[in-house]
Amino acid sequence: MKSLWQKYHPQFSFAIAIPIAILGGLMGLGGAEFRLPVLASYLGYSARQAVPLNLAIGLVTIVFSLLSRSKTLAFDSLIPYQSILL
């Protein structure tokens, strides 16, 4: 028989994601580091699983941010920093 924790895991995960998303949005990508303690403690991921998952979520965030801002951002100003970015 499943415990209450296992039964409501998706709802709890979503409820925890809301304040983390708000903090991450207010503080920038660095503020999203609040995900790591939640992944490791509340959601039960080991540190070896939580760190790469957190980095992957951050990478997806950056890619979608660049794609959504590409309509208003001129990438010409980034050309001098191409060696650093790649």
C-alpha cells in the first residue's frame, strides 16, 4: 500500500515548484538554485541525481530564454563573446 507521500507526490511537487519558479524568476537563473535542496530532500533524489537534473533544468531554461528573446534581442552584440559562450 502506498503512503500518502507517494500517493500525492505529483501534486506536492507542483505545489513546491510554484514558489521556486517565482523565486527563480525574481532572482534570475541563480535564484533557481532553490531547486537543488527541494530535489534532494523533499522529492527524495540522491545528490548524484539531483545535481545533473538541476543543471539540465537550468540549461533548458537558458535555451528557451534565448529562443524567446531572439525576437527582441540583437545577437550582434554577442559576437565578440562567441569564444567564451562556446
